[in-house]
Amino acid sequence: MSGMIRAIKGKAAYNLDQRLFNHYGFSLDQLMELAGLCVAICSDRTADKGKILICAGPGNNGGDGLVAARHLIHFGRQVDLYYPKRN
């Protein structure tokens, strides 16, 4: 099973977030930074060496995408950012 990517579903992700907030004292900003960094690392390792397109909408998932884009740029990757719904 080495190399397999595993994901958790909605309720488990929600419960994990709640535990990180309430038990460990993480802030929303800290969790968003960690999520975006993880997305950037995985994208950098698995995507072709061309441009990476980030589609980021409103809300926390969109914030994760913006953080991922910033990290990818710091990794030296070319990033196109599509942000269709600005507040």
C-alpha cells in the first residue's frame, strides 16, 4: 500500500477540524496554511513540470487554493490562478 493516497470524507474531516480547533487550539488561518502547503507539495510532486492551474472559489477551500498557489510559486512553479467569484 505504499504510495497510495487516502482521503477522508466530509464528516470525518469535520470531526478532525473540530478536534484541531477545540483540543489542540489551531486557528483557521493555521489550518488553511497547512492544507494549502500539503496541496502544493502533492501538486509539485505529481504534476508535469508545466504550469499548474489553481481554480479557487470563495470560502475556506478557495483560501486553501490561494495558499497552495503561493507555495507553488515559492517552489519555482508557474501558476495560473482562476478565481471566478470575487467578494
